[in-house]
Amino acid sequence: MRIKIKEKKLFQNLINNLFDTDINKIDSFCTDSRKIQENDIFLPIKGKTVDAHKFIPDVLNKKASIIFSEIDFSDNRVIKVNSTNKILKKISSEWIKFFKQPTIAITGSNGKTTTKELLKEVFSHNYKINHTIGNYNSSIGLAVNLFNFSLDADISIVEMGANAPNEIEYLCEIVKPYYSLITNIQNAHIGNFDSMDSLIKTKISIFKKTDSDGVIFENADDINIAENCKKISNKIRFGFGDKNVDYFGEIEPNKKKSFFINGQEIFNSKMNLIMAKNMLASYSIADTYGIKHDSIIQQFEKFNFLEGRGKQINRNGYLIVDDTYNANFESFKIGINSFMNIDCIGKKILVIGDMKELGLKNDEYHLQLGKYINNKKPEFVFAYGESINITISEIQNQYTKSKKFNKISSLIKNLKEILKEGDAIYIKASRSLNFENIIEKI
């Protein structure tokens, strides 16, 4: 990861003051030795499989300005520290103090990146904004993202991910949100937590760390969120179930390209339930902030699904729904349900793979996915992965042909053989399976 520093002089002064250095030129902050350029700051991270400290000699040859290291080096550009992770938190925490604009912080099991991008489009049409880039939302990615912020922005929009207990609280200690949103709390990354209660506690901490004068946005449809918001007074509630919320979403069965918020129609040519949920959450924040309805819906009308997150691709007469970015049980159910509601003159084909990071729940969720697909009755299910055979074993209805493949190449070959004009294909698996490669090959 390499982030260009916008407020270079200010950042340079901060580093010099914090570490008693005298550098006079800084360009970017980098955690990837392969991307280092002259005048960059390099922060090596100890990962689960790779310790980036071993690349420091290469970085020194690339004329980096400063290198933080937990290992001694004779070069005066290397600053010895006890922990590069703690140093990153120290720098980012001091850095954010220069930024007085309010911050919108978004977390959740599903939909947080799309919701952030929706808000980015709406707010940037009306204000100058800072925002985190892509899905860099971890304790490393978010912290480094902040170095790209500009002082003259009106508001900042950040995305927070949680792959471990207490990670959201950690990020909030850096960012200090004024507005906060949890899109939903589901079983994503459940294998990294001791229990569902631990995962819920981690997510809910964003509300507890929101500024006392700020506002939290409660998804009233999510029981895990609603149950933990009962004692919070400074909140805005939204949802599709309870009409007694501040922003009520309604879906009419005969309107496939639109839905309603407080009686006003919201249109998007790619609309489905996933998009509607993300738009309702985004609308509640934008409208509360004071952005006019017409301005919000203009940006909603133009918005498209992000790569790998339900994006529709028309190719050779058939439709591909690219949902390859990641997978958990709840996102699988939502995605498959939306896919099965798509108008299609040909076959509906699911191409599915393992859900990772489920821990002790792995077999249970793969089995439940199979039962869910069995009830939906697509014409074909092609599968690849280590645990997906559990899913396939549950697909036993007379309408669906299902098969598990041991090689991706075999899956692609068989998929090509059955594809016809008018067919629709839904492709989804956890990130590590790289199912986007299937889309490239078909």
C-alpha cells in the first residue's frame, strides 16, 4: 500500500517533531517495499506469513526518506522503534488532530464499501470531502489512508473493517467519528472471534466511541444492532420493517428498478434489494446532514455496483453477476435471492465457492447454504473449494443439476459448454479463491 501525502509540509513537520529528524522532503507513505519510490516513508509490517523488515535493505537502495524498523540498521534514515504498528497509530492519531471537519465512520459485515462509495458520490457533488480509498479499512489500511487527507475538506468519510476483536474501537480511537453507521452485523469473519457476542461487541463499539454531540445511524431491521441501541438517544433509525423509523424504505413488487424512502421514489437501473439497503442507509445520513433530496437521488440514479460486489456484466448474449469480492452466509443468501429475481429468458446458473473464516461454524454454514440453494431451484450449480461439497450434498431437488469440481479449469470448461444466449450466471466465493479469474475466462 502506497498513499500519496497531500499536505506534505505539515506531515513533514509532524514527523520531524515526533522523531527529532530533519527531513526536508516527503512524497508518500508506503507499507509495500515493491512500491517504494524516492522520498517515501517506509513502514514495514510483521504479517502472519511475511515480515517486511527483511526488505529494508532494498528500500534503502531506493532512496527512501525515512524507514521505521524494529531492527537496528546503521543507516541514519532508519528510525528504531519498539513496534511499527504502535508507531503507525501514534502518527495517524497525531495527524488527524489537524483535521477539524466532522467524520462519518461506516462499518458492518456486508455493504460497508458500497455504502461508503454511495456517500462519497453524494457528498462530493455538494462538498469537498476526504475519504478512504478502496477497501483499505483495517488498522493498517485505514490509518495510512488518513495521510491522503486535505485540510480544506468539509467532511471526511471513512470505512472501518473488523477482522479481530476490538479492532473497531482501536480505529475509533484514531478517527473519533462524529457520525457513525453499522450497515449490519452478520457472520462475516466469525472464525476470527470467540463468539457472535464478541463480534457484535466489536462492531457496536463504533456507536459507543461516536462523539457525544454526534449522531449514530441505526439499522432497525438488524436485531443485533437494534438490541444494542435501546439506550442511545442521539440516533437516527432507518429500515424496511418498522414504519416508526426516521427513514422508512418500501419495496413494491411490480417496481423492479426502484423503491421508496418516506414515500419518495428512488430509481436506479441496477436496483435490487442489496442496492436498496445500501441506498437507504446512505440517504439517511445525507439527508440528516442537510443535502437536498433531488441532489441525493441524482447521484443514486447514476451509481453502479462496484467490481466484485454484484456488478452486472453483459457478455456474448448472457448476463454475469460478479459477486466475487467476498462471501459469507448472509451475503450469499441476499445475493442469490436478488439473482433469482432477475428476469432471464435462459438458464440460471450459480458458480459458488467456499466461505472462509467461519471457524467452528464452517460446516454448519456451508450446509445451510446448500439447503437455501436447494429451495431456490436454479437450473445449474457449479462449485469449487474444500468445504463447498457440504453445500452441494444438500442440493437434491429434481430441477437443479449440481456438480463440484476439483479444478477451476474443469469448472470453466463445463460452464462454457452449457452457456447459451439468454442465460444468467451468478459467481461468488471468498476472496482467497480468486473467482474473478472465472469471469475473465468466460
